[in-house]
Amino acid sequence: MSIPQLLAHGPHDNVGVVVVEGLKAGTEAFCVITENDTSFTMTVNADIPIGHKVALKDLVAGDTAVKYGEDVGKIVAAVAKGGHVHTHNLKTKRW
């Protein structure tokens, strides 16, 4: 059994969360969807710190980021699958 490097809550999430230290660009990351205990792998294309988000699919400006089944903000700059999703390309919808 592999230890997950990324977690997503459900199959409709489009961002996952890094759950290990030192996830480096080029890593073939093991991802688990906790809602149904399924898994997949994907290559991350940036160094991504623990607790930060990763795009699980290509995202474009205007898309809603969905993490743990919840709207966590609006994508303001395109992010390729495997890319780092953070304050440089994701903004809250609150204000």
C-alpha cells in the first residue's frame, strides 16, 4: 500500500491538497479520493508545500476551485493539471 501524497474529498473536486513534505516538480504523486477510497496518480509540475493545493485538471480564469466538496474561490490565472494553486492564481469570492 502506498502512502498518499495528495488528497481530494470527492470525485468532483478539481484541486487536491498536498499531505507530505517536500513534494517536488516531476513527482508522480499518489492521490486518494477519500469519499470513495479510489486512487490515481498524476505528475506535479511545481514544487508544492504541504497543505497547498494542486490542480487535478486544467483550470482557466473564471473557474471555481472545489476542494473537499466546497467552493474555495475563483481561479484568476490559468493553472495546468499538476500545477500549484495558491494566492497567485486563486482569489476568494468573498470580496
